Amino acid sequence: MKDIGIIRMVKNMLGGGSREDEIQAFMLGDDIVRIPAGSVSSTTALKYSAVFSCVRVLGETFASVPFNLYRKREDGDRDIANDLAIHDILHHAPNDEMSPFNWKIAMMMALNLGGNGVSERLVNRRGELVGLYPYQWQQVNICRDPTTKKLQYKISSTSREEARTLERAQVFHVPGMSLDGIVGLSPIQFASQAIRLGLSYEKFGVRLYENGAFPSGAFSFEGVLGKEAFDRLKKDLAKNYQGAKNAGIPMLLEGGGKFVPFQISPADAQLIESKLFQIRDIARLYRVPLHLIGDLERSTNNNIEHQSLEFVMYTMLPWFKLWEENINAQLLTREERRAGYFVEANMMGLLRGDAKSRAEAYSIGRLNGWLSINDIRRLENLNRVEGGDEYIQPLNYINIKLADQYHLNKTSSGQQQGQMQAMAEEIYKMITERGAA
């Protein structure tokens, strides 16, 4: 099969084949650029642009959202806290070599490629958590100790350190979708066929365009073009029609010459459609909207906003929930949880919308009494103002019991006012009658 492909390429280079034959052979599998079967490594998967784009979107979106430490009060409200080490780790420096943004991206890369994000817990002499250091998913082998039946994390050797084994309490482990709830499934292993097929399309396209010449059109002349006329045509094209400054200039051809542009062939269209399908297949794997990875074929200004909102709700929200639960369970002690401490992702930044939409939402909250001026300013990262903690609401928005009491008071007040009016009229009548007498 490989020899047939080589012979076909030689024929095409010598003019004996056609571009359509080459594409058709690839589509039928006769000349497919083969990717070795078996497991797909992270490096191989990331060479496919669709995988790289999806993993990048998920990682950067996740890393852009801060995780805040809170402490619940007895009345049910909560306050932002910063008196635990986890606050400094998540906000400033998880270790000496990374920022929180870089650390979260590394963990999300491991999750979306290998299904497990593993970081070593860095502790001081008192055993207190002071940092986290991530490992690439290929470095970590998760298994159980045959004697104790407890989880172990075997870290392979790197240029930074030698191979060693960590216990469950020594790591922060976030598993992705899992069959047993403990070890996550690798997306690139379960979708290795789709990734290999996508890479085949890309490699075939590179080879095809490297070995073939595909001009935009051809010049047609009646009869045979002489050498002198041919040389004059090439010189004229190079001088008057090449380059950006000559774009759009009408072409003058002698001897009844015509320029015939090439149209896209059915084979080209089939290849393009197949490549697009593979991109959508990878986007489906990661639940990433196509417009976020550069495919705008089916996107409009109206539906992109809704697709972005669905991306936050159905793709990112489960990720944040997964992380929140694992951070609270693994990085906070039982005593700290009992004291009311918990970590939560602040997703407001992803749901901000444009300035007009935010202003309308704030206006509704302000007029209905559940946002103050300072609440709004805090959401917009503005400083507080004096007197900005007051809440307002329309006068007709009152409790039903207060409304009944209001009407009773109004009725009672009306009766008293009527009695006073009658008394005033009676006194006036008495005075006028006495004056007349």
C-alpha cells in the first residue's frame, strides 16, 4: 500500500497524475498518512490544532477565575477570609516557580489530556500546607499498595528530581470523569482514533501542498504561444500584476489570451468538509463551542452570546464545582471546615456581559432593593462611597401584613378626620346661628 502511494506521488510530480486523484485516494484510505496505532501522547495530541485549541480555551478560561476563601457567620452570611495558607496559595504563589494562573493551567492541561490533575502538597516542618507543585499526567502512576490497599502516586524521574512514591495525604488529586470515582479517564486515550484521523488530514494536506503546484488559474491562448511572446508575458506579469500595490489592476492580454480561474473541485470540497467534521468531533469531546476555537461557519452575532453563556453553564460550571469540592475536602482540615471556612470560585467575571447589560441588571437589583450602590461598585471593582450602603425599594413593595395594617390605619384615620370635619361644621353652624340671632 505504501509503495502504491509513492508511485502515485512520483506520477503526479512528473505530470502523470492529478490533484483530484491524490485527494480521492486519501479519502478512500488508499494513500492515508498513517499515524502509529496505540496510545496517543500529550505531545502527539497537542500537534492537532483542534485538541490544542480546546485544551487552551478550557485551561485559560478556568485559570482566569479566582478562587476565594470564605468564612460562614452564625447568621448564615459569609465574609471573605485571608487568614489561612490556602488563600495565599490560590491568590499569590502556589510554589516558588509558578503563579496561580500557570499552576491552574498546568492542572487543567493534565486533566484534559490525562484525566487526572496531581500536585504534591508542600508542607513546612509543622506539617502545615505552604504550597502545591503540579506533575504532568504521564509522570504519575496511580495504584494501590498491595499490603495496605491505600492509594499511592508513583512519580517518574525528571530533570528536577528522582523517581519516588507519594502517599494519598501527600498529594492534591483532582480526578476527571471516572469509572470508579478515584482515577480519571484520559480523554485523548479514549478519543485516540479521532485524534489520529484528524492528524492524518493535517499531515496529508501539508504533504499535498508541499509536493504539488496549485495555481489560482491558467492563461489560455489559441494555438501555440511562441518563445518571444511567452517571455514577454512572464515579464509583463511580474512587472505590472504581482504584489499588493498592483492588486485589482485590469489585465491586458495579447493574441486573444484569456485568464481562466480554477474553481474548487468536488475532491477539494470533500477534503475540507471531512477536516471540518473532525474539528467538530474534537470540540464535541471537550464540550467547547466551535466559535471559541475559530470555526465561525455556523455562528452569528445573535447566537454567539447564547453559546458563550451555555459554555459557562454546561462546560465550565461542572469544572468549577469539581474543583471546589476537592479543594474543600483535601486542602482544608476538618477543623477549618467546622469553623465555617470554605473555598468557592467567583464566576461573576464570566457572566458580566457588556456594559449595557450589566447596567440594566444593576438597575433592576437597585430598584428592587437587593443591591446597594456599594454592592454595585464592588462588582465593578470600584471603591466604596459614603452613604452607599443604603437599600431602597418602591413604596408599593411592602409586606402583605404591613399593607393590611396600612389600610386599617388609613381607614381609622379617615373616620377620625370625618368626625373632626362634622364637629367643625357643627361649631360653624352654631356660631352663624348665634350671630344671626
